[in-house]
Amino acid sequence: MKKTVNDSQLKQFKALVAKLFQCCQERMQYQSEKFGLPEAELRCLIIFGDERYLTAKGISLKLNVVKSRVTKILQGLVKKGFIQRIQDPKDSRITLLTLTPEGQRKLEEINQFIDSIHMEVLLNMVPEQRRTLLKNLDLLSVSMEAVKELMD
């Protein structure tokens, strides 16, 4: 059985993805201004999430940027006192990066803001719509990951 998508569905999907992407970019720009951080530094802090330690190489992979760009981002975060470099106790050739207490506070502030934005979006829907949205977003995520694997 051949799978097909009609032109109107394709056009609608492309427009919605573009609109969502634009909205996310605008939110990131707003967050950058709100927290007084360049977008790259903000994204880097968010990557720490629940991670205790990261390496520059790991951050490079997660941000999808070259290691030299990560070095510049990390210099800014070190200068602001949000991260610190420490030697890996198991391998002195490896430098680990960890949040400072100030960095942890900043990340918590950022995460609380992101949670409040997501909460507002969900509160604009009735519970059944939320369930449907989350189910469909999960389906979209799985489909996008499957297509991404085909590109590799």
C-alpha cells in the first residue's frame, strides 16, 4: 500500500512547523534578554539540566556546534561565575565542567520561567485537548526521529 499526503496537508504541516519554530525562536530570544545571557550561553546552561558534569565535547555534540565555539561560550559562562572547570579525578587529561552554586541558581530561575510558560500554554486548553495534544506531539516526535534516522 502506497502512502500519500495531499498537497493541502503538506502545506498546512509545513506552515505549522514553521510557525512553531518561529515561536520557539522568539521565546528563546525573550529568555536571552530576560536573563541577560547570549542565547548560546542560555542554551548551554539549559543543557546541564540534571547533569553534574559535562565535557566541552559533550556540550559541542548537544549544541551541535564546533568545539571552538563551545570554548567561547564556556569562557563567557566561567567569566559570569556560572560554571567552573575541574580536572577529572580518573583522568587528568580531561577537564570537566560543572555548575557553580550561582549557575545552579540561574538554571533554576530559567527552568521555573520555562515551566511557567509551558503551564500557561497547557492552561489554555481543556484537559481532553491537553491529552490529545500530548499524544499527538509524542507521535510527531516519534515520526520526526524515524525520518532523522533515515537521513543518517
